[in-house]
Amino acid sequence: MKIKWLGHATFLITSESGIKIITDPYAPAEKLHYGEIKESADIVTVSHDHFDHSNVAAVRGNPAMVKDTAEVKGIHFKGIPTYHDAAQGKNRGTNTIFCFEVDGAEVCHLGDLGHKLTDKQVAEADKVDILLVPVGGFYTIDATVASQVCDQLKPRVIIPMHFKNSKCDFPISGVDEFLGGKKDISRLDASEVDFKSGELPANTQIIVLKPAL
């Protein structure tokens, strides 16, 4: 499986058999300067309907859209209801976490999660191998809560997303606040990383990717 960070909360996940999944496709905007998405996919997941997570029209190839639990092309997507804020959705509405298996590895995309998980949500997520987690705060969980969620889910690999950088001017924090005090960090000079079933790290590893767009 290859995971390519296009930018923001958008990843292109490609299975060994060639099935392509894009998560939360953004739309470029005044403070979101990532390039236009021109990738094709078989499946698109949408955690919520905000413009920076639901630009399905930009994805080429007539993909199936997944917004809740569903099975597409033999891949089971478990949608876990959560909130976009810490006030049970009163400020920003709902959010869906997606958990799905690709090539024997369990991937979990948290979308714009706005709170620490409940015991029920942790149990629903069950085993998580690769966690795609927002860390910037303000619109999502911040570095502290993101760290707590990582401790709750105990993934083998953590890939931060939704943080401030040269292409995102949102009033959120950069990735360094989340990385502070943590071990086993790999900052790759690349936007893509390859994982093989049975070869995930024994200890939790954080991988920081560069946006592709």
C-alpha cells in the first residue's frame, strides 16, 4: 500500500491491486494554497461537508463516494460518528472517522475530529495500524488532544495532517507542537510512503510527509 499526502486532510491511498482511495478532498481557497486535485480514484471518503474536506467533484475517474459505513470494491469502510468540536457538534457539526483495511493493514482517518474519543468510539475503531490524525487545533483537536487520541488508539504508524504550513494559512498550529517530546520521528523529503503487511514498525513511528500539491 502506498500513502501519498496531497495536502491538508487529503491522502491518496493505493492498494497493491491498484485500487485508489482519496480521503477528504479539499478545494483550494484564499487561505488554503495547496494545488488543485487532479488525481483519479475509485473511492472517495468524506468525513463532513465543509469545503476543505468534500470537494469530490475535483477527483477524476467517477469515484464512489463514501460518507458512512459501506463496502466498495471489496473494501469495508467503517464510519464512526464523532463531532467536529468539543461541544457535541454545537459549534461545527458532526464528523465521521473512517476505518478500513488495505493490504492487511488497518487504516484510520480521523477527519476533522474535535474531541478526545469515548471508550465506545475506541472500541469501534478496534485495531489501528496506520493513523491519519489532525494536529493543528482550532478547527480540530490540538497537539495535546491529538497525542491523547494516539495513546487511545495505539497505532503502529502516525501520519499528522491538517496543520499550518507554507500552503495552509488557517489559524492553526504547525506540526512541531505535536512532535515535541516524541520519539521515533521520520521527516521524509517526500509526499509518499510505502507500507507492506507484516512489515510495520514494532514501536509506534511518526512519519511527517511533505504535501504533494
